[in-house]
Amino acid sequence: MNISIIGSGYVGLVSGACFAELGNQVICADNDAKKISDLKQGIVPIYEPGLEELIVDNLKNKRLKFTSSIKEAVRASEVIFIAVGTPALENGEADLTGIENVARSIAQNMDGYRLIVEKSTVPVETCAWIKKTIAIYIKKKHKFDVVSNPEFLREGSAINDFNHPDRIVLGLETLKAKQIMTNLYQPLNAPILITNIKSAELIKHASNAFLATKISFINAIARICDKVGADVKEVAQGMGLDNRIGRHFLQAGIGYGGSCFPKDLEAFITIAEKLGYDFGILKAVRNTNQEQKIFVLQKIKDALWIIRGKTIAVLGLAFKPDTDDLRNSPSIDLINALIQEGAKIKVYDPKAMEKAAKILKHVVFCKDAYLAAEGADCLIIATEWNEFKELDFIKLKKKLKRALIVDGRNIYDPKLLMDLGFTYLGVGRGNG
């Protein structure tokens, strides 16, 4: 098929590259001319395992191209995905300015039937507004359909998630739209759920809100574990073996971050308020996530007594492993809080150092974990990169001024480290 994707951010690039790999002709459009120029040369602005290789290969095989012209993208394709950003406004609502602008541009450049697919995470009823906007600005009475097709891509495993989805959700109104979309996704051989448009729009927000709830719940359990001497990893394992609960997203730590959970939670709370419903559960989820960062900060303060003047090494800057995404990263929040307390901060992350240098001030960026640890009074694990799970603890202990590890992601065996002479503090490991 001939496909255009408007918006060459995270979702747009991954979706575009993967659709091209399936044999479609794909045009990715974006109004950032510098980004488009780089992408034409195979320079990818984000780190996602396998993405650069996929883009370069499909550019070479002429299945994928990039443009800064929406007109070119609209004229070249029957199926047009909208994948522009929907950042949060100060009141928690999603900013849909980009969605409206794209809808208007599509309408003004249509020269025949088009299937417009809303891929960005948006509030319920957004597709109805897209439909109205196109109807207002369309120059000729060309027929069109609007579909809601929410994405469920996890940073760090997005290509695998695209190719092996748990489900494909299609909110649509016509048989023609159903035929086109099911044919497009048929090569993936995945379960396809056909719903009405509003149900599809709600599924994405409901899914992310529920996953955030699981994380905040297990973090609250971790607080109880520390008070009574239980181990949250054992508690989570016992819970997760129940098929009604499942083991995923039951990892206690310093809280969730990223571009989706915080933003989508706020948006869903706001959507509910506008509909006249007080979504108290989600407000508690949000509050628990904020409190978790304070909880871990207090652990560090309790262990060091005085923070001011102490050197603290932080391993991990990205909000999760296998990405360089720093948006709403708990690690960044923790570092800024420690700087305010007067600490000297040394950091290392396998992929996020370049981006972090633009937003973090008064920190020392180190080439590896051992240089970060050298002379430090405390070592914090803030992101669970596999690289950090394989550290040489004997070497690490020699580098540290004080053998204190605050394991903010519970990646280590407490007994192993304590037997080696470390003071180990996890999150909900029953040790304070």
C-alpha cells in the first residue's frame, strides 16, 4: 500500500520503518526541516534498538522516504496516519493544536478518497473533531474515512512490539475502512479488535492508566515491605503468579516516567473531570509516583546523614533502559533534588549522555560506571540497564569512597553485595 505518516517523532518513525519493512511504500512527513534532512541521510534523532538499521535499509530499497511537504505526503498516499505530538498543557489537557493543523492540511490537499488514521494518543472524541475539521476545510467533496488506531509501542522494544503486537485496535465506521486497515495489518497475523471510534480512543488511555496503577501499587507495597522487613520482589512474585494479576509492571523502584504514563494519566484525569467524573484512583496513582521519588531521596539522606558536599554517583539517566529518552525521567528529578541539597553529582548512561548534557547542569559526565563511582560516597542505580547488572563489584568497591549502593531498581541480590562488604539499600527490600 501507499502510506503516509504525518509526524516523524518516536511513533511515526518506528511505524513508518516497520510498515516499509512489510513491503509498503511509506512517506514520513514532518515540519522540522533539519530532522527531515538528517533522516534522508539515515541520521536518526532517537535511539531505539534496530531502528537506524531498519530506516537505512528501507531508504536504500526505496520503500521509505522523508519529506517536509504535507501536500506531497497527502497526494502520494491513500492511507494517512497522524502521529504528531500531543504535549500536555498546564491544566493537564493534551494540546491538540498539531492534530488540528494536520487535519486541516490533509483536507486542503486531498485529491480523492483518503483514509485518515489517528495514531497519536488523544482524548476521546478527537476523531470526531478531525472528521469535522476535514469536512470544513476540504476543497472538493472527496470521500474520506477517519479511523482510531492507538499505538502500544514500548520504548526499547518498539520494533518487536510493532511486529508482534498483543492486539491491534481499530475504531472505525465503514466497511471500506475495515477492509483497508485489516489488509494493511494482515501480514502481522495478530488479533484485531474492531470497535467504535470512541471505544478505541479510550482503550489507549485506559491501558496506560492501568499499567501506571500497577506500578504505583507495587511501589506502595514496597513502602510497607521496608517497614516490616519483607522483600517486595518476593511479594511481587507471589502476586504475579496469579494469572488474574500477572507479573508485568510489578517492579518496585523510584517511580515511572517517560513521555506516556505521566502525560496520559494527567490527560485521562482531565478528560474525566470534563465529563463530570472525579477519577480519584488515578489521582492517587499520580501522588504515589511523586511520593516514591521523595521516599528514595530520603533513603539516601538517611544513609549519608549530611548530603551537602558529598559526591554521589548516579548510573542511568534515561527513564528506562534501551532508550535515550529523558522525558519525565525519575533519575533527572532525583539528580536535581540532590543538587539542591548540595551534593556533587557524577553520572553515566550508555545512551542518554548527549541529551542529558543539554538539560543537566553542575554534574560530571563520565565515560563509564567505574569512573562515575570513583571517589563517590554513594552509588545510585537509577535505570536498570543490563550493563549495570554485570558490573565487577570488587572493582566497583575499590573505586568508591564508601561502599554504599542505593539500588533504585532492585537489580542486585542484597545478600551478595552485603557479603562483599557493601551497604545495600533497595526499594522495599526490608532494609530501611
